[in-house]
Amino acid sequence: GAGVSQTPSNKVTEKGKYVELRCDPISGHTALYWYRQSLGQGPEFLIYFQGTGAADDSGLPNDRFFAVRPEGSVSTLKIQRTERGDSAVYLCASSPSPVTAYNEQFFGPGTRLTVL
Amino acid sequence: AQRVTQPEKLLSVFKGAPVELKCNYSYSGSPELFWYVQYSRQRLQLLLRHISRESIKGFTADLNKGETSFHLKKPFAQEEDSAMYYCALSSVGSARQLTFGSGTQLTVLP
């Protein structure tokens, strides 16, 4: 079956611009995560959705970052006034619900964001 | 705060040699630990989780609470094991988000 998909695969933008990154989770997975992976680092947690609501957004670095999941499936990560430091690979992962101990997260291929 | 440390960024071994990828963690409580792997041009995927105590692709990992370690081991490395390996720790809240180490790039030489 289809895994987690993310679009676009690459995004190049200029400093100060607005970008949207899209994630399509595995069908039926109600838990959805966004992570950010900077060069040479492991993924870092940004936000977690259970259904339509953002249950934990403690990893968002500042208020320029926002994410939505209006119908409990597709999610969009939105970054306003992009900065060069936002350049990274943005990963989406989904997981079956309920989220239990040792739950496996299924990752998408990522969106590579480059801010010039 | 929870933290995962992978001290080796790069590790090279010859085919057939034993391999050990180190992982140390800091966490107050009972940790839920995982190894994820990313092969070249593929997405990040689960390799194993400590609760299952099973061998996946010949790899095993033992949780040592005294040393706060969760090292990944394989007795005889194969060329197809070459990949980036990440150790990860799950939070115990409802989100169970993962805290990852910085990863170890394993290269198995012919």
C-alpha cells in the first residue's frame, strides 16, 4: 500500500517568503508528526496531531511556524517570513491510533527546504 | 530533559566483521528505545525496538539501564548494512514523539 507522501520533494525560496509543505499520511492513521532535520543532525520534533487537533506543538521553534490538519488526514506545515536558518529537511510521520507504547512511526521521504 | 547521544558520526568495518553502533540516553523513568535506519535514497524506517528483544536483519540491541545505553550490534556485517542509523527515545506523554540522536553513518567495506 501507499506510504506517507510529502510534496514538494524540494522547495527553494527566498528569505522572507511564505512556504507550505504538505503531508499525506497512511490511510487510517490518525496520529501525524512533523519533524525537522538539519544537516548532520537527527530529526527534531515539531508538532503532533491526533485527528484534527494539534495535541502537542511544543517543538515549533517560534510563531512563524504553524501547521494544520483540517479534516484529520492531510496536514500542511506553514512557515512565514522564512529565514536562512529554516533550511532543512522537513519530515512527516504517521502512526496508527491509539498511540501506544513502542508505536512505530512511518516516515515520508521528506521535503528539502532551501532558503536563499 | 531527554537526550540521545551517538558518539560516532562515521563507522567503517569490513564485511564479515562484528559491528557495534553506540547509543547512550538520558531519561528519568523507563525508556522506550528504538533504532531507525535510512538506506541510501530511501526513507527513514524502523529497524527494531527494545521491547521486542528480537533480531532484525541480524541486528540486536540490549538495553543497559545501569549504563543508560542501547547499543546496536551485529556479529557479521554485510555490505547491504551500509546506511545511516539513528537511535531514538520515545516520550511517555500522549504524543510519544521521538527524540533522535545525531546518527551514525555505517559503511561496510568489501
